[in-house]
Amino acid sequence: MSSRDRILGRIRRATADAAAGPAADLAADLAADLALDAAVPRDYLRVHGARTPAGTADLLAANLAEYRAKVHRTDEGGLAPLLARLLAERGAQTVLVPAGLPPHWLRGSRAQAVPDRADSTPYELDAVDSVVTGCALAIAETGTIVLDGGPGQGRRRITLIPDHHVCVVRVPDQVVDSVPQALPLLTPTRPLTWISGPSATSDIELDRVEGVHGPRTLEVILMSGPAQ
């Protein structure tokens, strides 16, 4: 059954003078959907190639860089000095801090911490120089960072309005090879944000413009070591 057949079938059921009523139509639609899902072959590759955890991290770093994200590597002990240096090099006077971000991450930074508040206006968020967050996971094959609003990530808008986003990814705990591996680890009812590089778009003349839909600069820190 093709998508066309499904759509035409639903139209026929919606317009037919069926005595069974809407409940029967809904049941028929559900049965058709289940039958179609069962008929779709699921023999595609879940991962393209065999990699070690180190190889997966290297692939993630390469694809992030391909998307013009700035990639840094450190361990737990080096994270705070690295973050302090990145914020200082950016000239950040203020840094947005989501609830649940480990306090020691920003120890040593001279930037003023701005808490993530529900009543913050877009203008106030736009005035913040940088935002530092964790992530839900990262996908190596696509160079994608996924946020789900969990602890240390904050609400979606705090990573879309400020012009500079620094995201910390724990390696190897939060890194998977592929999208099929990532999906079962995510909760679809959460506010998922999929980020592949800094915000960018092109007009009809193919002139690239960055910062239209989110931060102009994305820096990703691959931090080795298990979650605490």
C-alpha cells in the first residue's frame, strides 16, 4: 500500500455513508497504518561502518568542524579553565547559565552568570553575550548535538537567541554513531532541538548568512570521562 493509496482510502472512508460511524473509521485508519508499518522493510544499516569509541568521537569532531562549529577537547579537570578561556577570548561579560549546570564548570570565569528565568524577554536574552549548556546526546555520523531541555540544558530559547553557544558533550557516554541509535534514547514528548553547526541560511544568490535562526558561533567541547 502506497501513501497515495492510504490517502485515497481515508478520503473514501470520510465521504462514504457508513453506518458504523467515526469510531469504525478511526479503527480502520489505525489498522491500515499498522499494516503499512509492518510492511515497510527495516533492513537498513543502523551504523555505517565499525568504529571504536575513539573513532566515533573523531568522526563527531570532524563533522562538527565541517559544519563550521569550533571543536575543543578536554577532560573533567580541564573543563573549567577551558570554558574560562573561551569566554574571555569571546569578550563575554555575561553568560547564561541553565538550571542544573554543574557550578564548577564556570569556576574561574569572570563573566557574570545570568540565570535562566521563565520571565526573561527575548531582548534580555539577546543582550547576553554567551550561553553554556550540556546536551542530551551527540550523533557522530551527522555531526549533530541534541538538546532535550534536561538539567544543564535549559529551555529551547536560551540556545537560540544568544549569539554564542558553548555546548559540552561527555565522551564517550553521550556520543552515538547514528540517528537510528539516537532515537530510542530520546523521549519524543520532550522539547528536542537538533543542532548541526551554527545557524546558517543562504538566499537565492547562495550568499551564506549565519546567525539568523540561532547562534552565529557554536563551540563544542568534547569532554572525556564518565558522567558524574
